[in-house]
Amino acid sequence: MINYIIISVIQIFDTISMIMPIYFVLATFCIVVYAYQLAAYLNTVYYKEKKMSFRKLLKDKGCRGEYRTSQQFEKLIPNAKMIFNAYISKNETETTEIDIIVISKYGIYVVENKNYKGWIFGDEKSQKWCQHLSKKKKFFFYNPIKQNNTHIESLRALLKENNLEKEIRSYVCFNGNAVFKKMNVSSPNIVVTKSADLYKHIDKSVEYITSEEVHKIYTLLKPYTKVSEDKKRQHIDSIKSKYKNEQNF
């Protein structure tokens, strides 16, 4: 019996000694990958503008989506300026939050970003779009084209006040595993796409804005990203209240 126990213990230790190097290799690999991704992130426009820690980025689904989309714009238009989460006045009491504003010599791209998965059904003119995850699981959300139209109206008014009104395009970008099952969009200057397919929708044939104007617009908009937490909460509460009233209606 004792010999059996000793043999069993030896076998267990032999097994552990074989497994531990595998775990060590896997752990080392994960650390290297994390370090590489962190180094790459610290060199992006998204980090330089938002100063968000990489750990916080990984925990925030919405921010991860914005980051992925901004990476595509950074590759496609290297000299563009970007503004993230700008809170611009819609009227005397309300603000509108714009996910991403890309300012380039080819125009201004106002981006509403959706980090959604599943089948997406949408129409430019409908009030609600549908996210279909399974036969028994689907969600409706406010038409992001209409949402972005509100953003653009507020931005255009601000630019006009400062004699900087320029060519503006509306982009609705989806990340992740979203699949467009039915998508009807016909208006010019409105694009609905997956962020990975942005390269198909960036026209660099005509320059609308000078480098000096790009800098002026960026300088004008940057302060609108620096808002207090109270103002952010007020904005969120306003959206929730409006959505609730729409539901009751």
C-alpha cells in the first residue's frame, strides 16, 4: 500500500513538472501579447486624445468600439485630427454627444459608433432599427442615422457661428460581429458600414479644407470634450427621460 502511494505521488509530481512549463509558456505569451497591444495603444490618436488607460479600455465595450473605428480612420487618413465624445449644445438646456469627429482636408466625418453584434435591420427613414440575436432575442434601438443628424445639426450651427462651416458627412459604424441583413440608405453623404469596411467609403479625390482650417476646427472643438461628470450625468439623464417619453407615447 505504501509503495502504491509513493508511486502515485511520484507520478503526480512528474505530471506537474510536465504541465508547469506549458503554463509558463502560455503566461509568457499572454504577457508579451498584452505588452505589444499596450505599446501600440499608447501610440494611437485615441489614447493621445482621451488619455484612457488600456485596462479601462478593455473593460468598456463602447470605448473599445470607438477605438477600433478610430484606428481605421487613422490608417486611411493619417494626417486627420480626431475629437472624441464632444458635448455640443443642442439648445439652451440640452447637449448632444458626438462619438467621433474626424477633421481632414477631405471633409468632416461625424461618426456614430455602435459596438453591436448579431443581425442588424435598418432603414434610413424608420424610427427604430432592430438587433436580432436569436429567434427569441431581439432589441430595438433609435435609428442611428437620425441620431447622427441631430449631432450634425448642432455641429454645423457651432461651425457656422465661427465662420468654419465645411463639408460634413454622416457615418454610422458598427463593430464586432454585426451583420447587415437588411439596410436601406439612399441619401448622399450618409454611410452605414462596418468599421473594417471603412476603406470602401473614404473618398480622397477632392480636398475641401485647408490644413490651417483643420487646425482651427480642431482647436474650436477640443474644449467640448472637457466636461464635468455632472454635465455627463445630466446628458445621460436627459436621454433616458426622452427615451422613456417616446416609449410612453
